[in-house]
Amino acid sequence: MGETGRELTLDDLPRLPLFKLVDPDGRDVFQETEVGGERAEVGALFSDRELAGEFSAGAAAHGMEDLSGLDPRELSDWGAVEVYALSGADFVLVVSEGGAGLFHAGDVAQKAEEMSGEIPFPLYMFSDERGEAPLVSVEVDDGEVLVAALFSSPEKASDFRELATHLDLPGSLGTIEDRDGLRRHALIAREAGATYAVVDPASGLTEAIPIEELLEA
């Protein structure tokens, strides 16, 4: 395990997905150690799967034997991060390529709750050779609605394309960098007939956002 770099603050929490460490039965594992002169249980979150695996492989050499030889497990939304932070640890160590920080578990849970309503820029969308983003038709109880499909990472866009081969989605991606870009995309999508936008739409309309709300964001 290499140097972790600068000290992170809660505002530096990495983008989703985050990764925790679990035992072979899928149970969370915490390191029992001393923090501020008192015994404490410390969990760990990582910015990517490889970093989590690297950390666990070298944990014993850094005095964190309880976290040695564990498997990374993805936390794909802030709700899952909040649940993890409240699952028994006193502190949570957050490790990214840019640095590391040790935080009270309750503070991490509160920050995750705040982040749950945030839009994870940059966003990605399928884009054809003309730069246009096709809408996705989704079945609902009384028919079909057109949805602007957005993705929090290129990997999630690729996974969706593989699951939805029948949609013949373009192979290239466009990027939305900020709220102004999202409003412009929402306006174009509304004019094309979209009713909703969905970030990472594998679960259908569960987390659908009305297009009108994005125009007002």
C-alpha cells in the first residue's frame, strides 16, 4: 500500500461508487484500534475497487490486521454509504488516490444523507454521430413514456448498453459537466418528448426526475 497523500475533509468524499471491505460471508468488518486514546471500531471506504483490494492486501503491515484479506464490495448510492456508516463503526477511514481522512461515523452518515439528493456531475449520455442523445422508451401502467437516460460513469453506461441491446444505443458518450449543461440537455429532451430523466436507469423509473424539475434546477 502506497502513501495516501493529503488529508481529506468530508467535502472531499470521492464520487460514487464507493467500496467497503467484507468477509467471505459478505459481512462488514471493522478494525479494533485506538483513536484519541480510546478503543474504537474503524471502518473503511475507498474510491475504487482496486484501491480497496490493495489496502486490504497490505493492511496487516500497517497495523490493521482485522481488515487484511477481505473482499471489496460496491456501495452504489449514498443511502448505502449512510447505512454502512451507521452499521457499528465509531470512525470511518476514507481512502482515495488523492488522500485519506478519518471521520466520526455519524459525520460520514450525515454527509451521505446530504449527498443523496445531489446530482453526480459529470453525467454521461449516449450520443450519436450528430451529437444527439436518443431517448429511451419505458413501459408504465398506462402505456409508455420517453426517458432521457443519464449515467454517473462510463462503466454504468456500458453496462446498460449491454443489458439493453434491443435499443441499439450509440457506442459513443457525451458529457454533461454542470447544472447549466443539464438544463440545456433537459430542454432538448423535453422538446423531443421526454417526460423524465433517470440517472443510472437499470432499475426503471424508481429514481425518475421530472424533466421540468431539471429545467428549474
